Amino acid sequence: MPIAIRSFFRYTVLLISVLSNFSFAESHQLDINVPRGVKVISLPFPQEELMLDSKVSVSLDAHILPANISYSLLWPQKIEAPRSIRVLNIEFDEIPVNSSLVSLRWQVSDRLLKKSQLSTMLNAQMVYPDLNWLRRALLLTNNNGVEEGWYRDIQKLTAIYLADETLLAKKGYPKSVASQWLYDKPQAFYQLFLTDGDQKFKRQADRYVAFYKNQIDAKGYFKLSKPKDIKYLMGRSLVYSFLLNQNYSSLETLERMFNASLDWPSTYSGKGFWTERHHAAAMNIAISFWEVSGREDAKKRVDELVEGIFQMTFSPHADWPVRGCPQHTFNSHEGWGDNTPACSPWMMALIADNLWRYYLLTSDKKSSLLLSSFVDFLLVEGTYIANEGKIKGHLVPKYLVSLDNSKQEELDPWSDREHTCDVAAMVGKGLFIKRQLGKDYLRHKKLFNQLSGLCKLKHLAIVEKYKYVKLTQISSKPPRKFNWQYSSTDDLPWLMQVLNAPSNTSVVEE
């Protein structure tokens, strides 16, 4: 359970911040419960809460406690913005005999806080005020008061199934099967822990990360997959691992993965193999490594990858007309077919999730324009109506849109609908951006309502199916389905609330 902390500062919600960042008075204070026998604590901070040029002190009953106060990670620097601390470490001179409620105070100073030593980081135990503070520190949205039981209940039961490694092995998915590591399984487990603080999901995520890191070879590639297959490089869970555990090996692994990801070209040449999924993996690694290293070459790489997608979307190859998606040839995506343009809606959702994160970190204009543009594309080109069975009449995202030769499209509504939730999240992110930019979004809102409603309907159908059975777990076939369904959609219930999506699912029939 999280360690209780009472906050005494006043705050004002900033409209522009998706994460409800707060602005404080000049002096700030937190009361922190230090566990018994713990000498070193770490406290993750949301963006721009605690600045690098701060004086921090710790006191008990109005008496200053001798302590070494330092930081282990800064937030990536925004343009013309002061640096802020992401993880603060406090090492007490004496180990508390009993649990102690101490006061943490900070204010602006003419001196900078110092960097933590590795020994301090390795011995620290994390504390945090509440889960939404921690979610903000990990760049996730505030889920206070958000209706998300329909989403989380199924996620939890499926996570319990996936955590049973003996059962998975019997089903043909031992740890050595590479496909179950696609789309970052530990990321989804960490995000589930951040829902209600259930430590069993964090412990499982930690175990997954430890195994995953051991499968990254000296050159930075995943050993269980084909040689140099970039789509198996996933960095978000390693960022979470470092923020929650200060596990330094996660940083070392990320650097190797970043170096390996440089093999993927930032720009599309019109020749050879290319998919949105692979470009998204390169973005994921570059953003993740920049988050924890702050290195300029990592930031430059992120910008080059964003620019590559920007050019494919707004100045596409071969003078193709602009359609609002990153256009590439059908043949380069599938390995067959012609060289007419194509875009994959559900793989675009993987790119969109990385653009969203980069936007939250930097307010990057190109990322916001791309997110807005992707929604325009989905509204016109990226969906179709299922015409069979129980899903007849339902809106379904296409796997791959062949823009000038629809005969190449292989529509399979029962398979394609499995990506409804991640495509809905992409539309919601773009819709949020449109609202922030003051653009018209009424037609896009209906699209979001339908897709998010169908995602919710699908989850509720599982609840209805088993309403007379007390389930202890729900299977995921294939196991990687859990990863894509939840890793990039953690903020979908929040988006549905802030964008005023209907609470009932009747909208899906419109």
C-alpha cells in the first residue's frame, strides 16, 4: 500500500496540462511517513513541482533532521524552461526506530541540488502521496473519479491469467516465445498497479522487466526474436522500472537498445520494408532513453523520427495527395501487392501513443498536428461497417487501408475489431488536441463515441457472459493481445470522461 502523505499546499489546475500539473506558492510542504527502519527514501515528483534550484529540508516536530538530500533524475528540459526534479532521494543520518511523520519543505534557492550517488539510489525505498501523484510522475492521466471499472476489471482478471507462467507454458507460450513480449507486457502491468496500488501487479512487472533485460544482447537487440527485429524493442516499461525502483541496469539496457534502434531510418525512402509498428518502436526507445538520460543526441533522434512521420503525412512520397496518415507503399508494408499508398490505422495507434507522450513532455507542435491529422484520416478512410453475425452494423477499424487500390484490402471484421480499443484511444488523443487548438471536432466526436463505446461494449459483454460465474482469471488469445489492448490505452477511460463520451453504449448503433 502507498505510504500516507498529507499535503498542505494550495494548487490551481492548469487547463493546458493533461496531467493536472499544479502551481504553488513560494514555499511548499509535505508531511511524509517514513517507514520503520528505512534510512533512504525516494519520492517521485510530477513535472515542474520541485525545481533544481531549490533548498529542501526535512524536520520532525519542528526540529531539522540531518539528512543528505539529492536527486537521481531530472525531467527532460523544455525549451526555455528551468529544470525540474523527477526523483528526489533523502538519506537520513540515523535510521528511524519507528515510523515517523516528517515534514518535507522546499523553496527557491540560489544553489542547485546535487546528483545522487549510485549507492543512495540502490538503497532507497519509494514513497509517494497517492496514486495520482505517482501517475503524474510517470506521465499518466489523473483517474480520480473516472468511471473505469468496465475497463480495469477485465484487465485485472486477464493479468492474473498471464502471470501464471506455468499455465502459459502448457498453452504453448513459455517465456521463450518471443511474440508474447510484443507491445510491452510489463508496461501494461505497471499501469495496472498504478490504478489502485495493488503490489502484486508491480512485482510481476518487475519480474517481467528483469527477464526482458536479460534477453537484450550486447548490441541492444532482443535475443528471442529474429536478428535485428526492432519491433521487439520496448522502452516504456524500463522507464517505469527506473522511476519506481531506481534500477540502474534499466538505464544501461536502454542505452544499448537506443544504439540498436538507430538502424531504423528516420525518413521513408519509398523503397524496402516499412511499417508504422517499427517506426513506433524506434520512437518509443528514443523518447524513453531521452527521458532518463536527457542526452541531446536522443532528443535529436526523437525529433528526426517525428519529422519523418510529419513528412510522410503532409508531404508524402511520390507526390501522393495528403490524406492525414503516414503514407507508404502497400508492398513495403506487406511484402506483396503494388506500390500504391497505404496506411495502417491500428499501427498508427502505436505511433500516436508515442506522439502523445512526446507532446506531454514538450508540447511539441508537430506531434500535436499529427495527432489531429490522424483523426481526420480515420474519419474518412480508416473504418468500415461489419456485415455479419453479432457485430453486424458495428464500426470496425481497418488493419491496412490501400488508398488507391481497395481490392488489396483484406477485411476481416472479427479480427480487425480486436484493435477497436487502441484505435479509439488514438482518436481520443487527437480529439483532445483538436479541442485544445480550438478546431472543429463535432464529426470526430461521433467517431470517438462509437469506437470507445464499442470498446466498452466488448468489455461489458465479457462481464455479461460470466455474470453467474465467479471468475478468477480470463484468458488472452494470443497472450500479446493483452499488451496491445492495454499498454497504449491506459488513458482511454479518462479521455472518455473529459471528452464527454456517453456513459451508455447505445451510441455504437448510430
